[in-house]
Amino acid sequence: MKRTSQNSSTSGEIQGAESLHDRAVRRQEERRSVRGRGRGVEMSGQTDGGKDSAAATHERVTLVVDGTHFVVDPAVFTAHPDTMLGRMFGPARQHNFTRPNSKGEYELAEGISAAIFRVVLDFYRTGVLRCPDGMSLAELRDACDYLCINFDYSTVKCRDLSALLHELSNDGARRQFEGFLEELVVPAMVSSAQGGERECHIVVLTDDDTVDWDEEHPPPMGEEYSQILYSTKLYRFFKYIENRDVAKALLKERGLKNIRIGIEGYPTCKEKVKRRPGGKSEVIYNYVQRPFIQLSWEKEEGKSRHVDFQCVRSKSVPNLAAAGEGAPRRDHTHPASGRAGPPQRDAQRKLRGREL
């Protein structure tokens, strides 16, 4: 019995040892399987990531701006469909409206620097145009106008508030002058054109200005041919030279020529009359400084389309008649007709040109 108990206890110990060994082996196998699963997940993640990166690389486009290459996902552009880049890489891209070059790159934004285009790309990512120090805000504004990006205080962040407010003032001045142009300036130009004029001189007076001229003695400056506009708002608008520059640029865009906008003296009323010897009188008028617009709508301003004779005075012979008397007499008449020869014809033409 003792032996049996010893054998049973030994077999129990062996079975217990075997169970512990089996458990350890099972745990190792489970750990290996877990590690294998993890590796499989990691590998599948890399593979999927490779596929995603390949797909992303396939979907990305290369833009060439100022000799610099920008690799961009076109989805950032299509999120802003009202901009030029949003239209280029939106549905219009499927219709081959935007075509790459032989290398598959898109060359665009000619005249825009690479530094400014980086700011533009930040706008597509963040919705804000952050103008760094030292960058010209006017150039950034031109780039926004070209790329159809809204340029206002909500989209532009700049440390130089003076430059930002200047650009915003130009926008406001342009919109304001567009109203003045349609309501006031264009009717004055139409009135001059209907009268047979090829140009127009417009003087802008205030609503409180009064013009009282003497009919017998009008101002000697030709002001009677000017168009007069009474508008205090337009008068205040033209007080600033920046507004005059904006107005001039807008008139050029509308196809007008020979544009001059400035400030000049305009006679309003007669002050006194001076009598000169011989019965002539001199009228003195009161002049006020007021804005004016001078422009033309003809292709050739101030050019005559017919041949004009020009009288050229000789430095050696001041008088053609005296030259004919003092010079030795030569018969330049034609023997048959008795008409004047070439030298006399030249003299007659010069005299006629002097009269003209």
C-alpha cells in the first residue's frame, strides 16, 4: 500500500508537472499567435497605408508658379469653387478645360511670385491670407484679384494696417466712382458727343457754388465749352489724389482716352472791370479751386488726318520777298506756258502755309 501511494503521488506530480508544462506551452503559443496577429495588422496597415499614399500621390497635382513646384491635393481647391483654382480643378477639369504640360505639371499664375503663392495656398488650407512682414500687400491684392479670391478684412491678416486700409479704401472708392460714372459723368459725355465734340471737359462744383458770368464779358479761358456738374459728394471724392488715380484707372478700363483728372481754378462771378486805353475793358473774375475731368473717346487724340503745310523759316534768309529781289534774276518760267517754275512754286507754297 505504501508503494502504491508513492507511485500514485509520483504520477500525480508528473501529471501536475505536465499540466504546468502544457500551460506554459499554450501561453507561449498564444503569445506567438497574438504577436503574429499584431504583425499581420501592422503589415496590413502598411500595405493599406501604401495604397492610400499611392492613391493620394496619384490624386495630387503639381503646380509650377514662378519656377517653383508645389505638390497639392486638388481637393483643397474644390472646397472653394468660386475661386479660379477651384474652377480649374473642379468639374471643368473633366472637360479638359485645364490641361497639364508634357511633364504632367500645371503652369499657372504668371506674374505671381512663389512667396505670394505660398500665402495663397495657406488661404485654401486655413481660410486666411496672412501677409508676412516685408511682403507687398498690393502684390498680394493683385494676386487675389487674378485668382478670384475675396480680399477683405475677414480674409486678410496684416501687421501693416495702413497698407491694408489703403487697399480697402481703393475698393470702396472704385465702387463709389462706378455710381458717379453712370449717374453724372456719362450723361455729360453724351451731351458733348451729341453736340459734335470729340472730347469732354467736366468741372465739378459743389451744390452751394453759384456761377454768375457777364454775358458781354465772359471769362477768357474757354470755360463756356465745359460741362458743369453740381455734386458735393463727387467734389469731396476728387479731393484725394488716391481717389483720382482709382477713377482714372476705371475710365481707362472703359475704353476712354487722354484722361486727365486734377484740380483747377474755375471762374464763378465777376469782381470788377478795368478800363484800358482805347476803349477796351478787362474783366476780373473770382476763381475757386475745383476738380475737373478731361477725356476723349477717339482713337487718335489731337491728330489731324489731313496733310498740314508747315512754314519753315530759313535762318539765312528771313524774308522770302527780299531774297527774291536781292538774288540774281533767273527766268524760271516755262517757255511755253509762262507759269512759275519750281523755286517760285516753293515760295508760294511756303507763303500759303504761313497763312494757314
